Amino acid sequence: MSPTPGASGSGVLLRVDGYEISDDPRRIDLRAVHAFLRRAYWSKNIPFEIVERALGASLCIGLYAPDGAQVGLCRLVTDYTIFCYVSDVYVLEEHRGRGLCKAMMRATLAHPRLQGLRRWSLVTHDAQGLYEQFGFRRVAHPERHMERLNPDIYLGGTAPGTNE
Ligand SMILES: CC(C)(COP(=O)(O)OP(=O)(O)OC[C@H]1O[C@@H](n2cnc3c(N)ncnc32)[C@H](O)[C@@H]1OP(=O)(O)O)[C@@H](O)C(=O)NCCC(=O)NCCS
């Protein structure tokens, strides 16, 4: 595999074996992204409209197969200055195991709008080994971190400590 940087300003950040990694929001295939996310363990049953709004408010780095189909995503929730939360990272099953997710992560960390940030953050069940290759570490002081989480929100769950 020989990754080559994309032409400046084209939206293409990296080319790998005929695949393109691009931050052009016009290339995002919302239906394809929703089809994956609605069956992903972290967003089971997520409605299309929620995916549409979330992607519209994020920096999205898409992975495109040689035929142009969107086959992966990395969604960045960021202020472009201090903080970035890495979310909704996937590569469709038939394209896995070829280094494409790692290529997306390289393109993400090299993105010109994401330089000099103080903190990058993400949550994963089992892909710690993947992100450790890119400098992510387990939270050093978990006792300092808090969250307000409703994991089953798209399955009809309610947030803890509320009357919703
Ligand atoms: C995780 C995922 C994006 C990896 O995509 P991929 O294109 O196959 O990954 P790559 O080929 O670029 O390489 C993955 C690397 O991470 C490692 N890894 C660690 N944990 C992993 C995990 N849970 N799943 C896949 N790879 C994992 C692999 O061993 C591999 O390392 P190596 O190349 O140094 O041997 C893909 O399996 C996927 O979409 N899974 C379902 C969604 C998901 O779990 N996303 C992550 C949520 S945080």
C-alpha cells in the first residue's frame, strides 16, 4: 500500500489503493452512513434525522471505494481550537483488514484544521489497540471524568436522574 496525499483544496486528504479519504461534505452518503450506524453497537436504531443533524454539525472524514461508494466514516466533534471528540468510526465489513481505518486516522490527525489541539477524546468497547497506535491512552484519572449518558436513547430509554 502506498498512501499519497490528496491535491490541496480538493477535499481528498489521502489516496490508498484506489480508495479516497475526503472531508468534502458533499460526498457524504447519508443513507449509507445511516444504514451502518443504525446497526452499530453504540447507536442501535438511531433515526435518519439524528444522523443527518449530527453529521451536518461535525467535520466528517469519509472513506470512498474505487467505485465512489462511501464505505467508512470518522466523525469529528470539535471546536477546531482546543478539543476534538472522535466518533462514529467505521469501515464496512467487506473493506476491513486493509489498513483503511488506520489511513482514516492518519488523515484525521494530519487534518489542517485539527492541529495544536489540547485534548482528543474517544470512547470504544474494544478498539483500544487501534487508537493506541495513534497516541491515544487510557484515561489517566478516570475519577476526574464525568458523563451524563443515556445509552438506550434510540431504543426508548431515558437519562438517569431525570423525569424524562
Ligand atoms: C474498527 C474498524 C473501524 C477497523 O477498520 P479496519 O479498516 O479493518 O482497520 P485497519 O485495517 O486500518 O487496522 C485495524 C488495526 O487496529 C487493530 N485493532 C484493535 N482493536 C480492533 C478492533 N476492535 N477492531 C478492529 N481492529 C482493531 C487491528 O489489529 C489492526 O492493527 P494492525 O494493523 O496494527 O494489526 C472496523 O473493524 C469497524 O468498522 N468495526 C465496527 C465499528 C467499530 O467497532 N468501530 C470502532 C468504534 S470506536
